[in-house]
Amino acid sequence: MSARSTGSDSFDANDALPPSFAPSSGAASGTPSRTPSVPTSSAGHTHRASAGAPPSFTPANARRSPSNAPGNSSSTSCAAHGSAAHTEAHSSAAAPSPRDAMPQSFQPGSNRPSRRSTSVNRVPSNDASQGTRNDHSSARSHDHSRRQAAPSGASSTPRSPGSSSPSDSSSVTRPRRRHSVRRIVASIIVVLLAAVALLTFGTYSWVDHNLNRQPWTSDMDKGSATTWLILGSDERDGTTPDSNEGSRTDTMLVLIKPKSGPSALISIPRDTLVSIDGSYMKINAVYDVYGRQQLVHEVEDITGLRVDHVAMLSFGGLVKVIDALGGVELCYDQDVNDEKSGMNWVAGCHLTDGINALAFSRMRYSDPNSDFGRADRQRQVINAITKKAASTSTLLNPAKVKKVGDAALDSVTVDEDTSPFTLLQMLLAFKSASSPQGISGTPYWTDPGYYVDGVGSSVLLDNARNRELFKQLGDGTHAAGKVGTLAEQQ
């Protein structure tokens, strides 16, 4: 192409376009591109038509990279580089539209070409910066293609860690139902516990209010064990056939609960010989002659242990308690027809009412072991009462509990320090002592038929052995099983 002078008024429109905006048909067909004439200024200098625009306002494909700067022998001509870039960018239109002129990063995502879908063959370039731009453009296109490949129905809103979809509604409903069930169960338990507490408090107050307390205990120093004296009093009120005037404590049981070790239940023979103020008498008459505190003192002298609590049940009250329980089961291996006690028995075990149970516990003349056999049967009666009173058939029957409680409270006398709680402790200790893991028996004696004028046949105890026995029982060091002279003779 011939150069034009600066003063010429006519020009070819295609000559005024930069190489990057020239129609691509020539470049694509291999026709050499038209070289624009270089205008000459009035001062005689020459410059390119696009040289007046800063590089930042020049189309990217027409900008020079440092590798194509003047003086770099390895660079190609600017026209050739611009033509190649133009061929890559404008393969289908001669004049760019405003949208086509936008960089890809400013075009709507749906209009951006995908690297996989384009059919344009890119021309490799030796320009390092152009290669870097192509790499970034390729990465953006690949990322856009991955986003477009996502399912159209997928939600663009991320779910929070604690959120759930509508399909998870059942998993939310079930815990709520379980929580509701727990609350209902907890409420029922609370109501039951409150009812039990009220019933317990009401029963405690009722028993505590109706206890017949009397001064029984002495001023002896307290030991490590807790000791109860359980008495059965024959008030000679006509309850049994051999009743006479006066009152006798024909049943005497010493119940010992050590801090550790087995509980013990020892029967003191009713004919045990004691001396009070130089006078001899049987221990069962002490209560009637000298009173309750003297009786406690005599028991403490035999055992060497302080008596902490006392409970005395009249024989008439024993009959009422057993009848209120509906009878108790008692066992004896011999046939008996004893006129003095009124016991008529066929060998074996029988459900016994109050009157027959009382005769069972008092009979001694028809017993080969006499008073010692009677003591053993007395423990059996008291154990049967305790077992029946603590059974579920009794405890779950409020009417029966009330009836038994009334009968017992009307016939029991306790010491001044006894409370419903200590009575419960006594029952538990009694049950433990009567079990195979407990200790039961009699004291040791030297002569079971020691005769004293004015007193009659008496039991002479072995004081030295008994003190050692009760010391071991109080310390909890004695082995479980039977103890006493009667156990040694069997």
C-alpha cells in the first residue's frame, strides 16, 4: 500500500482500523493483511493511528507485551500478533457488538463460552503474558462449566448444620414424642413419691403420737452396739388357763445390733436366779415387785451391755396382733395336749390364731426341754409375727396395716427415747438375727435346776462366760450360729 500525505482529504476506511479490528476474513483465508499507511504530522514525524491511546484503553489483543517491545529481537511484528489474536477472538462477526466487546468476566454466565463447547482453534503464542492470561481464562471457563453441570433442581441455599429437610420431619417428631413420654413418666413418679412421702409422714406421725412411753432405761454408759430388751408380759388377766393375780415378764429377749458383724437374739430364761438387796428371786418377778427400771438393771448386770431401748408387749395384745394379721404359721414336731397352757397340737406346721399362738409360746410342762424349749418357741412366735407384718400382703393392704397398728400400739409400752424409726430398726435387727446369718440362743448356765428356799427351782447362770459372750456379741466378733449351754447340749 502507498503512503498517504498528511494533506490528503481522502482515505480508505479500512486503512484507519487497527490490525485487531480488521475483518478476520483475510486473516482466516491466509491473505496478507493490509499494512496501514503511517500518517505524517506537520512536523515531519510519523506515528501509528492507535499510538495516541494509552495501553489500558487499547483492546487486550492489541496491547504490547514486554516481549514484543521495540528492540527485542525475538518478538514478532505487532501487526502479525494482532492479526492472530483477532482471528481467535472474532471468528464469526466482522464488527464487534457491545456485548462482544465486554471482557468475559463482565458477561452473563449463560453467554460465556465454555472451553469444552468452543470450536475455535487457538493459535499458540510465544508471548509469556498472553499464555498466562489464556490459563486464567481457561480456569474460569472450566469452573463455570462445573457450575453449569450441577442439577438444575439443587438448591443454592446452603443448609445449616442443625437444619433438616421436610423429609426429616419424622426424625424431629419422634424425639419430641419421647420427651413427652419421659415427662409423663417423670410426673407419675413424682406424684407416687409424693404420695409415699405423705403416707410415710402420716404413718410416722400416727405411730409416734400413739406410742405409750414410760421411763425404762438406766444411766449406764452407752456402748458401741445398740441393744433392745423385748418383753412379753403375762398380766394374769385371764387370757390363759393358768392365769393368776399379778404380772410376770415370762418372755425376755435381748436383741443386739453391733456396728459391724451379725445381729444376735438371746433368750434369758424366765427362772433365772437374781439377787436384789440380799434377797433371791426369779427374774420374771422383778418387774412386778421392783418395777421396770430394776428389771432393766438386772438384764444389764447379766449382759454387761447398756439397754438402749425397751418394748414390752402384753400377752393379751399379742393375741390381738396375731388375729389382726390373720394368723401366723407355727411349727412343732410333737403332739401336745397341755392343760396348764391350753395347747392342743398335732405335730407339724399350722396356721395359728392368737389364742393358740399364745398357748404355743407359754407351754413348758409338756416340753422335754421345759423352760428352754419354751424360750425357743417364743422366738419362733415373734419371728412369725415380724415376717407376716413385713409381708407384701400386709403392707399393700391399708386396712390391715391400720388394724395391726392399732392392736400393737394399744398393747406395747416403750422407753422414752423410742421413736417409730427405732422401732423399725428393731424389726430389721430382729429379722437379721433370726436368719442363718444371725446369732441366736441362750446364756450359759452352771445349774438349770438350782433350788433356793422360798424361790424354788431356778437357773443359775455362768456369769464369767456370759460376760465374755455378750462382749463378743456387742463388738460383732462372734461367729453366726447358735450359742449358749442349750446349743452345746444339742
